[in-house]
Amino acid sequence: MKHSIEEIELKNGAKGLLIDVPGASVMNMKVQFRGGMRFAKSPELYEIAHIVEHLSFGANAKYPDESTYEAEFTKNGAYHNAWTSDYSVCHETECADFEWDRILDLKRIAITSPKFNEAELKSEKGNVRAELTGYMNDYGRLLWPRLQKAIGENVLNLRERLSTINNITLDDINEHYRRTHTANNMRFIIAGQTKHRKKEIIRNLESWELSPGERFEIPVDELHSSNAILIKRKDASNITFGFSMITPRRLSTEETQAMGALNHLLNGTMSSRIFGQARRRGLVYGMGSGINSTNHYSSWDFDGEVNLETSEELFTLIQLEMLKALNGDISDADIEAVKTYALGRYQMGAQTVSQISDYYTDDYFMTEKVDFYDNFPNIIKQLNKPLIVELAREFAGSGIHAMVAVGSVEKQIINQLANCLVF
């Protein structure tokens, strides 16, 4: 879908993007604050941001409880959600075009005038506790916080997060909300038919009653390597694994796409070098790899599940194919295949207003930079083997890496598998 972008800064200090999508039948809205778990007042209150997020659609200045607000919000089919990460809390909404102004105002009411109370706090503590307890049985969710912690990120694992819930009081909730939900700490992306509604949108956003506050900086951690870690689960029938290599900087858009090309070659399809071969040999049902970036570092992450009896063969394959890539064993035909695949994904990737908004979300909320979607074909054309190999070597040679596995096996087995990850 064709679209154009304008960045605006409000008088109150908030900033955001208006993405005009001519003829769009829906409006997509995201409002983000740097108020995630890392911005808790103390480690003992670590889970507070998550609970504030759960309370965000509860009682407010106009509606006495969540069910009343929800009934009004969704009566014409509108959708809303919120999520919390280490750094962010983000409120997302999508609605029919005809009611965009009503929904934006309901969003204003929920975000600017919550009425936190003991009854809803008790309920949401229970809901968050149930959510995290469920994650304890999701081995993928279980291992990644442990890996973050292993390399030096100042985060808590799931069990530690659960232990902080009882510490959180209503006063703590109010303090965290007041400190984090401020105008200068707010960023937004509104996508849909915005061009001729710009003044109305700005008028609404500038009416949001938020204290000035500040835009929090992303914390800097001292990262380091870790020995392999086993999270022992007696009932685990296979080995769930994740491993990462870290470079202490944020990749550019061009570099991210180059690493995306390499991940496609290694794990992207049934014909890929690691995953594709592993499937053909009956070693693994599913595995993948990807790039994740914060302001201060980027991680090259691999994950999957494997049975004990095929684990050694899989990790030997990973080692072999990684060494080939690091040694530059990538043909011109490989590069051309990656380019045509990426171009196809580009043409398929902006078919909805939500897809367009999502494309800009991570970079804008993290860095306030905008890489226009229409520039993507030029980036694809510039993909080249030297850059891909250089970046792969940067990750492999950074000296910051870790592996975490969940399983019922002995630690010695995990150590042996981790030895295959020395490239």
C-alpha cells in the first residue's frame, strides 16, 4: 500500500509519526512510553511495569471498571491491546476509519486518567502471576531471560519476576505510572487516512493531560560471555536450546538486511543450509535464527528443539555450515536467490495498515529514526557477500556469546553441544 510519513513534535514534548495511507479503511494507533521492567524504581518491584500495563484498560476518570470501558471501546469492532518489554510499554489499537476520533479519545482517557484501585490491582496481580507461571512451561520463554542474564543484562528470570509481584503496592503503581507516563517520554505512530486529519489528531494529542517528565535513556550493560547453562526439567522430552553471539553496537538498516540474508541462507526455508539439511536428515522439526538490536548492542540468535539422539549430529551440522559461511563459502547464485526472495517479501510486506505501521515501529520507538519502506528495494540490490561475511565474522569474533538449554539431560551433554559453537 502506498503511504507517506510525517514526523511531528507536539507542544507538550511528545513525538510521533503520522503515516498517511490513502483510502485505508482502518486506523492503526500505537502509543509507547519507555516505562518497561528496566525502569522499575527498584529490583524488588521489577514486574510493576507489566502490572501497570494490565491495569491500563481498567477504571478511569469516565468509566468505573474495565468491563464498562471495554464494552464502549469495542462496540463497533475496534481492537486494543498493550504489551510490556524490558524497556517499553506500548498501547496498540486498530479501528474502523469511521470511528477513529472516538477511539483516539477513548485511548486518551485510558492513558491519561487511570483510577488505580486495590480491587483491580489484586485481580491483575493474579492474572500476571498466572501468565508468568504459564511461561515457566514454555521452554522458549523460559530460556531467553536466563540467557540475557548470563551475558550480563540486568534482568530477572521468570522465577525471580514471579517473586516480585507480592511486593508491589497501590502506591508503587501510582509512582511508576506518574514517573513513566509523561509527555516527553511518549512516542506514537498513527497510520491510516491521516493527511486531511492532521490538525484534529494534533489537537487531540495535545489535549492529553500528562506531566512533562523526561525521555528515559536505554540502560547500558557490561556484556560478557558465559559458559553453557542447563535449566533442568525432569519432564522435558527433548532439548530446547537457544544461543547468541553479540556485537556491542546497533546494526544499520543495511547491515540488518545483510544478516537477514545470511539467516535466510542458513535457516529460512526447507532448502536452507542448516534447517533445510536438518529436516531432510530427520534431525530437527524446527529451528531458526534472527537479529535483534537495542540502542547499544545487536544479537545473532539461534533457537530450536532437538531430540537427544540427534542433537550431536545437528550441532555438528550447525558448526560445519557456520564455518562455511564465515570462510566466505557463499556463491553469487546464493546472493541472487536471497535478493529475489527479499524482493518478494518486500512486495508482500505492506498489504495492510497494520503491516505498514509495524515496519516502522521498532526503529522509531528505539532510535526515532525512519527508514522509508520504499527504500527497501535499493537496500536489497546492494546486498553483497563481503558485507555478509564481514558481519558474520564480527558476531562470531566478538567474544560475547552464550547458550542456554532446557532439558532432562545431564549438563555434560549440553557442554558437548556448546563446544560445537566455537567458530
